[in-house]
Amino acid sequence: MSQSEAWIVTALGMTVVFVGLLLCVAFIQLFSRISKRITWGEGGHGETAHGASPPAAPEAAAGGAPSEPVPADILAVIATAIEVERKLYVSRPDARRPAMQS
């Protein structure tokens, strides 16, 4: 195969892939528009049904007051603990199982 034939094959391959990606985008847009026009029944498809009220926010167990957002420093501690656990036991998934009691 000569150099010019190799460039032609490369260009054709890249063109086919690019056209395929454009067709994928077109089909995704088409299906998105079609799914918005379909009536999905109760609750809709990821959205509330027309005329239905949005779901009520969950209330806290004590006193019924709305829950406060978790502070950023607490979230950082939880995320760090999860990451440490993941790194410690990634190669030994059975190491965290509790010992069998006789």
C-alpha cells in the first residue's frame, strides 16, 4: 500500500467515524424530543405528571422540622473515611467481613 492510499484509507475511516457520531447525536436529540411528547402515566418519565403537586420534602424524625444541610467539614470527614476504607480494602474485599461467631 502506498503512502497516498494509506492517507485515503485514514481519511475515509475518520469521515465514517465522524458521520457516525453526528448520526448518534441526531438520534439522541430525536428520541429526546419524542420522549417529551409521550404521556408516561402517573408521575411522568423523570418528571411530575401534569397538574400533580411535587413530592413533599422528607421531614426529620425528631420534631418534624426540616433537616439542616450537612456542614462542609463533616462531609469532608465522611468522604475521607470512605476513601481510606476503599483504598485499604480494594484488593481484599473479603477482609471487611465480620468474623463468624460460634
